[in-house]
Amino acid sequence: MKNRLKVLRAERDWSQAELAGRLDVSRQAVNAIETGKHDPSLPLAFRIARLFGQRIEDIFDDGDHHE
Amino acid sequence: MMETIMSKDGPALSGEERTRRRRRRQWVYFAVAAVLGGALGALVSAYDSGGGDLFLGDYTSLRLNPALSLVLAAGFLLGFVFLPLWGFTQIDEMQREQNMIGFTGGCVAVLGCFPIWAILHAGGHAGPPDAFGVFAVGFAAMAISFFYAKFRP
């Protein structure tokens, strides 16, 4: 699943380790999400969205744009 | 600025502190597993009066004091069942997914190994199924599955 996590992290000048700490996951998990190797669970997606003050669908794109 | 999450169980911890604590617990897990495994192996080796070897397949020759065998069985229960299950609670969701893929690979291998081996034995292609052999195949499949999940492109 595509996402804007890397862009949002860069905008705040956070390292992967710093973001991982804020999300309470490993740095490897942040890297895997950014590179699309791991799709976060719904609770983690909500934590990410709340941390960046955005909606989940504004951060993650599943490629399905049907309303 | 640190993100602080409130908890009903006590003082809230920052995400960074929770991550540090989880990492420390993971190292404790590795250390306990290594010490426990070494201690169990050493005890089996030291008190075996039959000349067998648990991890080289010759387990039928092992002879242990009945009380000691119960203690060791409890140790293996701790090491092979409860410690891994506790370990699942100490890792994040991505690591849990990788571990679950590993455990699934091991489980599937054990389920498939015996009937396949028995059929091969019936056709004269292999010796009779062996408990340690099934364990070894399951363990190897678990390791391969885990590393596939961890390093897949």
C-alpha cells in the first residue's frame, strides 16, 4: 500500500528511529511501512494519523478510488 | 517534543521510553533463552546414564532420573512454549507478523512431514519416520520461513 509517511516524516525532520519511538514500534517497522513492505494494522494506522494530524486516507492510498 | 500517552496503569511513558523498555526486554528474552537452553542441554548431558543425545537424534538411549526428567520437561515447556509466547507480547506488529509466518511454516512442515515420510518409507524410499527427524524438519522450516518473511524483497 502506498503512503506518504516518508514525506510527512521528512517535513518534521524526524529520523525513522524518532518516528518509531513516537509510534511505539521498531525502526524496522517504520522502514517497512515507508517502503510498502508492511501494511500497518488499523490501530497503528490510527496512531500514525493522529500523530500527523491527518486522516488515514490522506496518508495511505490503497489504489481504490471508488466512492 | 515528546509524544506522551496517558495510561490508566500509572505514569504515562513517552513512545521513545516504551521502545527502549521493549528493546531491553527483548535482550532479557534472548539472554534467558540462551541461559535456559544451555542449562537444559548441560543437565541432560551431565545426568544421562544411557549414552544418548537429545539433539543428535539418539534420544531413545537417554536414561534420566525420573524426578530430574520431570524438572527438565518443565524447563523445556518453559523454553519451547511459554518463553516464545511471552516473546510475542514483547515485539511490535511487524515482528509479530514475521514470527507468525515462521511459526506457520514450522507448523505446516510438522503436519506434512509425518505422512509424507511414512508414505516414502512404505515405498522403500526412506527409513521409518522418526520423532527427532520430524522435529528437525519443523524447526528448519520455521527458521527458513522466518528469514523469508524478514528478508523478502
